[in-house]
Amino acid sequence: MEQSLEEDRRREEEEAAARQKRTRKYIHRDREQAAARLVRDYFSNNPRWDDTYFRRRFRMSRPLFLHIANTLAAREEYFQEGFDATGRPSHTTLQKCTAAIRQLATGQTTDLFDEYLHVGETTGRLCLMNFCKSVRAAFTDEFLKKPNTADCQFLLQLHEQAHGFPGMLGSVDCMHWQWKNYPTALRGSYTSGHKGPQAGNWFDHETAGSSTASSPPRSGLHPSLEERMCIRARTHDSTAHGQLQEDLMEHIWAKFGNE
């Protein structure tokens, strides 16, 4: 009997010890020194890493980064510098924007830059979430809206002036251009079987999946912008798509309904 009571008491003590609240391990992060190092490396008058390294690591120029950071700091309280509950300075605007943009630029985990920025996993996730939400709120009307006819025409002219490709809206694959040194093994992969002078590597994203995708490219200039917009409108017309579905169902019912 005494042995059984002793075993019960020991079991209860073990269960009580297992139920004890586990405290969260505290890691001291010297975010003030990390903020100063970030400024010395990228944002000082004579940074350690020049514009080439900045663009490679942030996927944007330094002036664009500063424009985004200053805009978010002026609009959103989260990106404004302040103090935490203990009176220590919080992460700076540059640290929060760097943590978010480097995640977007490299596709890495939230705590990858903890050693350099001293931004923990939870804080890095909050930086990314608030950054995406704030960028949409701040820049949608100017930069994230759907392009209109004037915007498309401007992009066409810009690509023609900068790259020498007329009719290219966003990708080299979106225009009719003959590739002189195209690999022989891949010849014909992106053609419609047309063997004329335009029988180079061509593919049109706007007409992919439509009845015009198999037609040979025109000789001469690329189709006009108005024609491309009309093709896109017909391809994405939900009313016409629904009507085609109804006609198909009626045809199937009329042909096989009595079977």
C-alpha cells in the first residue's frame, strides 16, 4: 500500500513539473548597432557597398528604396521610429523596410537576416506583412493600377528606344522578331509552321489560346496597339465565354439527349 502511494505521489510530481509554464528564451539583439551598421554599409554619403551591390541585393536602386521608405514612414505608424515598452529605441524605418524588401527580393525565410539586421522571425514577418499592405495603400493609384492605352503606348515607345524592339510590351517573347542565331535543336519550338522571312522565334501571349494563335505573323511592323487591345478584349470577354458554354451544352443535349 505504501509503495503504491509513493508511486502515485511521484507520478503527480512528474505531471506537475511537466505542466510548469515554460518561459520564452530571451535573446538580446543589439538593434541600435545593427541600424548604425546598415547606414554605414548602404545609406551613408560614402557607403561601403556601392550602387551596383545595392541593386543586386535589393533588386532596386537606392533612390527608389529611400522613396518607398520615406513614403511609408510618413503614412504608417508602424514604420515610424519610436521606443518599445522598456524605453529602448525600436527598429528604424530602414531596418524594417530592408527586412521586408530583402525577403521579397531573395525569397528567403524571415529570420535569415537576423544576424545582420537583428530582426527576429516574428518581427520580420510583421515587417513583410505591413510593408505589402502599406505599399498597396500608398502606391496603388499611381503605380499598381491597370495600364490604359496611354500607358501601353508609352511602354511600347520606351522599349523601342531603350532596347530597339518595336512592339514589345513587357517581354521579348511578346513580339515578332527573327532570331538569327537561334539554336538549331530548338528551331520551330515557338513558330506556327510559317516558313517565310519572319520564321524566327515568335510567340504572342495576347493571342495564346485563341483561334488567331496559329496564324503566321504579319510581314512588316507589329500589329497596332488598338488591334492588340481588341484581341485581348475578345480573349477575356466573360460574356462571350459564357455564351459559348451554353451553346456547347445545348449542342451536346440535342445530339446525345435521347440516348
